[in-house]
Amino acid sequence: MYNSSTTDLDTSTRKQYYFSGENITYKCKSSHSLVSGNLNRICLGNGSWSGKQPVCRNCPDALYNSSTTDLDISTRKQYYFIGDNITYKCKSNHSLVSGNLTRTCLDNGSWDRKQPVCRSCAEFTYNTNTTDSDTAAVQHYVVDKTITFTCKRNHRLVSGNLTRVCLENGLWSGKEPVCKICTCPCQRLASQNFIKDPIVLKKRIKELKKILVVNRSKLSASIRKKTSSRDDRMSSKGIGMVLGVGVITCVLLTIVCSDLLMFLKRRPQK
């Protein structure tokens, strides 16, 4: 007995009857390999055959998604024998998220491991009138690709996410960013720009320090509230001199009078 769909009987040994000691020879069909049993068997004295029935198998074409995955040309065949390897590769801008890119044809006629699954994220959407992206638009994005958005000048984020990541399920993390024009007091905000270059950041900080320097001499605490103007008229100068002399005279008279009174009080009486 043998499986005629996978195994052939050698015509040179094909007979209607076999005597004890005669041989029979099998061979696996094209693209099939012997996985168990024997291709040569002998008719024994007890009327049975030595060895075991031959089992020949092959592996069918391995399944894969041709829209996301390519089969390596060097391993492409019409038939695959037991032990043959097959190699896949993900298409451009696609990443392997499950399965295996190399598989082997097993003795049972199946492929080891799992069918490769390659995925990408479709082009992301956002409002170009209010939002900018740091990545050029392409048809597909590899898994783990990170996209960073920024709101345009005088706009602010009101919902969604400014950073999104391509996930293994082919979707983008978070939600589409929504930026809207600012109203007072955030109109003074130039933009929500992120400076990542340390050299540019250092230069920007230096510029801001110059702009924000405080001139202490111009603070209200250092500025006189009122300033008297000079009066160069002769009359004003004369009045000033008379008043000055009068004040000095009064002071001197006060001192002299007080000293005189003290002297008279201390003078001994006769």
C-alpha cells in the first residue's frame, strides 16, 4: 500500500505477484520528500513487507499578504521540499508586527512559525491652516514613527495631541490636534514652537536676557517725583538773600538772649 497522490512505484519492480525475497521500490513524486517509511521493501517469508509504507510530502505555497509583504525572489519556487526555507520582507515603510520573515517546510507538509504580518500607518490628517507638522506627508509610515505638530503663530491647542505615534495596529495614537486662534491675553504668544537644538536654544536665551534686562535707574523708586526749576530773576535772588540774613540774625539773637538771661540769674545779689 502507498499513497499514489504523493508516491510512485518504480515500474521496474511493479508486478502482479511478489515472491519471498523480491524487492519493491518507491519514489516520491516531483516536489515531494520522504518524511517517514521506506522507499525499498522486501517480501518476507510470512507474506508481509519489510519496513514501513513510505510517506512523501511537500509544503504548499506559503500564504502572505502581498499588499504589505514581498516574498524574497531567491526563495521563490513552484514547489517546496521538506526542509526548504522561504524568506519574506515587509514592503517599503512597513514594519513586521507579528509572525516571522523566515519559515521552514516541515515533515508534516506545513510551514513552521507563523505567517508574517507587516503593517504601516496611513497618512495622518490635520488642519494645515492652523497647524504645522515636522514630517513630510507620505503614503505610509512605519510602526513607531513619531509625528510632532505645532500650532501656527497666534494659535493654541484646544484639543487632540501635538505628538502622535504609529501603532502596531496601523492606527495613530492620540487624536488629531485642533489649534484655534488665540484671543486676549494669549495674542501676545508668538507661537508654540519647540526649540530642540541646544545651540539655538542657548542663543535664544541669550537674546531674551538682553531684552529683559532691568535698568534700575529708570525704576519709579529711583526717579524723583517732582523737580524744582531754577529761578534766575534778580528779585528772587534778593529776596533769598534777605530771608537768609534775617533767619541767621534771629538765630544769633535767640542764642545771645538765652545766654544773657542765664548770666543774670547766676549773678550774686548784694
